[in-house]
Amino acid sequence: MAEAAVRYLRSARTPAPEPVEALPRPELRCVGEDERAPLDPAEFRRVLGNFATGVAVITAPPPAATDGSPAGFACQSFTSLSLDPPLVAFMVGRTSTTWPRIARAGVFCVNVLAAHQAELCRAFAVSGADKFAGVAYDAAPASGAPRLPGAVAWIDCAIHAVHTGGDHLIVVGRVDALGTAADDPDGPLLFHRGRFARLSD
């Protein structure tokens, strides 16, 4: 009876499906000048400036086996991205001189600044300067990237993916460790309409 059942199951087995042909890849090309929306860059910035954001400093450790300095820059385009897996993202200009150093490190730490750290933010927004001169920090536990004291939160990451987005790059990070300040009396530093701000009751 068992042999008969096996023969029946083999005869009743449905045939394998035919392979599906892949769809052709979409054409990839640059946007033509005649396709661009007639937007004034100044107006674009003015309108988008109404979206209040937090402010962070993205840091990376110096290159391995060197005495070089760490890298860092001020960033307001940081966001959470995914819970499973835990991913975050930030945007950086393609002309940034700091980004190649972060890319070579392969890791970074997001330091979410507190309301009293506006001057620290301005220091990290300057191009070409030694941004870590006189700045205290310790090493984030997973990446070794600078973790700035006084920040309301820190997120320690490895670079997961990088995508192009116009004149910026979209950097996705996999979160390996994170934490918040033990004491947070001031709340976060905000940026709105070109100025720093803070939360108010």
C-alpha cells in the first residue's frame, strides 16, 4: 500500500512552473534642463526652513594605525529609518571634505546636541578647521568614534549603505549601540528658519 501511495503522489505532482523572464531594467539618465521644476533655490530653502529639526554632530574615529585626528561635522538632516533591523540615516553634501574620512572609517557616531550646545554646533559647521581643538570626548563603545559629553543622545553605527540623492548622499547606518544622557535638563537643540531654538513648555 505504501508503494502504491508513493506512485500516486509522484503521478499527481504538479509540473514545475516555467521560469519567469526578468523585466527590462528601466532607463537611467540625468534629468534634462527642460524637465527641471522652475524653483528658486532661495525660495526652496525658505519654505523648507519651516520644518524644525534637531541638530547632531556626526563623528568618526581617525584612520586605523595613525596619529590622525577624528572627523566630524554638524548635521541637521538626521533621521531614524528602520526598527528591524535598527537603521538610521543622515544626508551629507557630495562636496563635503569630511565625508570621505567618515566613509574610509566605515563607522560613525551620531551625537544629538543639547540646547546649550549651539556654539559646539557652530564649531563643527566650519569647513577646514580643527573641529576637535579643545573639545572633550570619549570613544563610543562599538565604533570608537568620538562621543561628545553633554549630548542628549548618542547612536553608534556602522555604514550600511550609501545612496545618491541629487547634490547629497544618503548614508544609512546600522545601529550597534546607543544611549541617552543621564541628566537632560535643557532638552535638545533645534534648528528652525535658519536659527537655533529650544523646546518650551
